[in-house]
Amino acid sequence: MGKPVKIRKKKSFMFTTRHYSFMSIIGILIGLFCALVIATMVLFSYRNEGNIQASFGGVGLFSACLNIIAIICSSISINERDVYITPGIVGIVLNGVTLLAWIVMMILAFIA
């Protein structure tokens, strides 16, 4: 039997260029904007005792569409290479919760 061969260690280091994805940042910003819109619309509706203009419904529908777009953007950002995935997950969760809040408000509006 021969002498065991030592495995030599690599002397070079590989540094990654991880960065924050533009799409995930956009998803988070849209989610924050939509959450602000929900809070504003609920506050105005509460102050006016439910007597609000029809344009509030259009703003709500537009905000719900923005939530869907932001979920898609955040999902795309997770699949990118050499990016941090935490902002993408935060964007998906934030927009998912906001979209769920819109759906619950629509269901409650149709029931009442």
C-alpha cells in the first residue's frame, strides 16, 4: 500500500456578487403603497359612515390589480441568480395579505 495522498486546499476565494433584485424592491414598494391605500380608504369610509364616492371602488380595484402585479414581480425576483431572496418573500407575503384583505372586504360588501 502506498502513502495516502494529501488533498491540497484551494488558495483562491470566490466572492459572489449578490445584490437586491429590482423586481423585489418594486414588489415591496407596491405592497406598501397598496397597504396605505387600504388604510386610507377604510379610514375615509369609517369617517363618512359608509357614504363614500364610487371612485373609491375604482381605486380599490386598481390597487388589487397592482397587488397581483407585485406578486408576479416578487415571484420572478426569487428565480433570479445571485440575488437575496428575502425581499422577494417579503414582497409576496405583503402583497398576498393585502390582496386577501381586498377579497375579504369585497365578500363582506356583497353579504351586507
